[in-house]
Amino acid sequence: MTRRIQQIMLVIILVGGCASRESITRRSQLADPLELGPIQVLTKDTTLYELTMYRLADSVLICSGDLKKGNRNEKFSGTLNLTDIVFIQAQHTGFFQSIGAGLMVGAFVVTAASSFDGSGLTVKPTEAFHFPAGAGGGGGSCPYVYSWDGNHFVFEAEAFGVALGKSQEYMSSSLLPSLKEDSLKLKVRIANERPETHYINYVTMDAYDCDLTATPYLDRQNIAWPVYKPEAPIAAVDHSGRNVLNDLKSKDGTYWESDLAQATVDSDLEDMIDLTFVNHSGKKEGTLVVDAINTRFINAIMNYLSGFLGDQYLPFMYATETDSELVRVVRTWMDESSLKAYVWNGQEWKVMGSILAEANAVPFSRVVRFRTLEGNDTVRIRIKALTDVWKLDAFHVDWTTVNPLKAKPARLTSAIGPDGRDAMPVLSLSDMNYVMLLPPQHVDLCFEAVQPAPGKRVMYALNAQGYLYEWMTERSRSVSAMSLAIPAQMKIPYLRKILPDKNLFLPPIYAEWKEQKSKPW
């Protein structure tokens, strides 16, 4: 079978059709197994249960069925604590539903007994989640980071944004330019304001002494660099040949966005921008400053997956935690979604570095350090990114000779989690203990202020390690009858084969994404 035919068949299989999903939002819906039917339960230790009998009793689920963990497949009868549950997925497989509307699938996160106090979830999926004013994005994933400016909390950043599952846990770092000392204390809040569950493992804060005339930025490795005299490009052309200099020469909230011209079966699914900068002094090293925000394309991928997989969605999520090959593929996709920078050396484009997708509710800035040919009076830089994952505000280059800033630790003095619990013992170590946040919960952190060196000012960065699970609360796009004809047990192996190839996996998702973007939100 030719590659082109494979691509067309994939589009036919995945586009259109009909598998809808419903959200389970009340404790009472788990009370009657005859009405709800079999359920699948994923617990924190990545055990997957398929339960045919179950009933709620206080903070536990008394149940029986089958369990799967690693190579273990065995019968199970016992209890599950609600606080240990990550996802529950209910399957409705009535005859007319399976013929006319596919499999009805409901997925929700419980993860805390308080979520099932008899009155429903803490936050109903139909409620509008809070997005801070002026955030300029919305949707997507990751905890919000706020800093206290002396009067109120200011929305600054999003933490571990692409850590979708425990196997993808990592530590993110975010500068907090609004953070101000208050009675020798620094106050930071990490909040969950989205339909998902956050697991925070470890937090620290770094302090950087910085010249009064410099602005510090972090690179992908979370190393801080000072920027003194950023200069705008003199030319900027995108993949469609458009002159986009006016969009990219100043940080003003006017974003360059993909025209989706590259989102076709025959394309490489890449956005590309070529920039030209003046190098007045012929320096051989520079600092590229990138101001950007990410789109909600990840939402389209997740909704598409859930629609295609139907009742295999939860086993697939389980596999992404336990299957080493799928874990590797997901990590590759994290890199695929990053913004990559290249510099022209006179003969070829050389890799400068990259920036991870970080936030879609708040703009952010990162730097890439690079070397070029000494003596060149102009420097060409090429930017590449997966189609329509990035909205770009500005690019600048600073030719000042600099060294990285040295980090000094700010001591964590208190951490107050949900319900006023002391979270210090949990967040002070990188281990297997986590603070869990359901919407609209938050954790308040307090650090000891660091005094600046003479003639310097202090800039702080919050480091947060963790991961998250998204709640599948929106109705997924339906899939065709042809997709329903694929045996359930073959859907995960099918995805395992096509996921590594973006030109096979993504075109039908982009087709739906184009349609979504053409409609008002």
C-alpha cells in the first residue's frame, strides 16, 4: 500500500461519524450498576480495573471485576478508595446506541472523596472556568501560577503544561516579574481552574541578581540569561511568502498566526518563518528572545482521540503510562510540538535550540542562545514549528556578551494546600508524594525573600514539578461507521503504529481543527 493511500484511508476512517460522550457528575450515578453498566477505573498506581459489580460506601467503592497492571491480568474483588482513583469511564452499549450513535462513553475524575459528598462534583463540567482577564488564550492544560504584587495575586505563568500523565512528569520553571516582597515574604499561588486534576510533587524558588538595565529570561534548560539591548529583525517572511515583519518586530500582543496552509496530507505540517537581523559589531554569539503563546490544538488532538477510541480511551491512557514504546512516542510528540530555531552558517541551517510549548492562557517569553559566523553584518534565523501550535508575538536578538545568571535558593517557609492542610512535607521533596488539586482548589506558598547584591535587583523564578490528567468533559467529534468496524482490541495497536508518523496521524485532526477555528467561540 502506498503512503498516499494509507493517508487517505486514515482520513476516511477518522473523519466524520458518531461517538458521543457524556459526563458523570453525581455520586448517585455510581449507585446503580444496572443503570450505568460496566465501568473502567484507573488508579494512581496505574492499575486498570474493569468492574461489573460495584457500590459506593462512604469514601470507598466496593467492587469486583478484572484488574490489569503490567503483565498481570487477574480477577479482583475488594474495595478502592476514592482518593486513589484517577479516572472512571462508564460504557453504555445499548443496541440502538451502538448502531445509530456509537458507544456512549463518559469519563470523569474523582480522585477525592469530597467530590462525591452527595451533592455532585465540586465544579460542574458545564460551568465556565475562570480565565484571568487579558490572558489571551484559554482552554488546554496546566496549573496557573500567581504571584503576590503587594496588593493582589497576578497571573504570571502556567506550570508543567505538557506533562499529560505521570510518565511525562517534569519540572517547569517560570519567571515571576510581578512578585514583590511583603514583610520579607514572597507569596505564590498555584491554582487549578480547569477541568482536570493536577499532581504537584515538588516546588522550589530561585533568586537571580540582575543588573538594573537588564531583563532576565530563561532558556529551555531553565538557565537564566540577561538581555540588555534587544533589536528587532529587519525582515520576516513566513512559509506562505507573506511579509510578516509588522507582526513580529514588537511585543504588543499582535500575534502572527498560521494560515493552516501547511495542514494538508501532502505537507510536512510545519510552519516556518525566516528572520533577518543586523549584526552591527559582527559578534559571533547572540541571544534570541521569543515572545509567544500556544494555541489550543492539543485540545483538538485529545478530543479526536477520545472520539476515535470510544470505550478504549481509558485503556489507551493506561497504555501511555505503562507501555514503554507509547511513553517514548508521547515524549517525542512533546519535542515535536516545540518551537525550533536554526541559524544559517553560509552553507546550511544549523540547529540553535528549541522552546517547549508552555502556555495557552498567558503569553510567555524564552531565549535561545546561539553562535554565528564572526564578522557577518547580517544573520539569518529560521523558525520552525508544528502547524498552528504557536502564536508568535515578537522576535529580538541581543548581541551583548553575557554569562548565565547564578541562581540562589529562596527558602520555602510554608505551603497551605486544599482545606488548609499543611503541604510543606509533601512539596519539600521530589518523591512519590503529591499535592492533588481539583478545580477550583489551590496551594499557597510562602518563601523567604532574598536580599539583592549591591547595585542589583532580584528576579525570582518558581520551579514546579508535577503532572496532570485532563477531564474529558466536552463532547467529542463523532467517528464514522468504518471506524466502529475496527475491532476494539485493534484500536490501540492501530494508534501505536500511526502515532509516530505525524503525516499519517494529524491530517484528519487538522481538518476538524480548521472547521472549529472557522466558528466563533
